[in-house]
Amino acid sequence: MNDSKQILTADEITAAALPQWRHAEGALHVTYATGDFATGLALVDRIGEAAEAADHHPDLHLTYPTVSVTLTSHDAGGVTRRDVDMARRIDEFAAAAGVGTAEGA
């Protein structure tokens, strides 16, 4: 099996050190407190560009003050290295936009 499609264990996901992200129901979840729609839209745009380039597409939910992201590898049936890598990229985009998570905001 291709390593990019290997489902990670809960311990492997914990070891990936993604403190903002919550692991539940075979996916990684985070909500960013963007504060306004324009900031959220810009973040969604950055995520979309990266997702297209990686051919790995998260579920996104944009509201006035937040952007929620869910990552899972549908073809593998759970969280894989691709999800962890994309989560790290998304965290970088959020940091560059100056937004934190809604849970910690």
C-alpha cells in the first residue's frame, strides 16, 4: 500500500503534534476565529489553492467569524499522512493571516 494512503493510528496522529486540530470520527477538525468574512474568505482561498495543488481537498465551512476545516482521506477511509501534511500547511496559512483557533481565541 502507498504510504500516503496508509491510515494513521491515534498515537501516530498525536505524535504528529497538531495541537490545534482535534481527531474524531476518522478525520482531523479545526475551527479558526477569523473575526470577519474577508479574512475568512482569504484563508479559504489559500487553502483551496494548496488543496488543488496537492489534489487533496478538505471540507470547508466559511461563516462570518470562522472557518472550519475537516481533513480525511476518503479513498483510505481515515486520516493519512496527506491529511497531516495538509493540516500543517493550513496552520501556516492561518498563522500568516494572523488568526488563531476559535477554541483558543
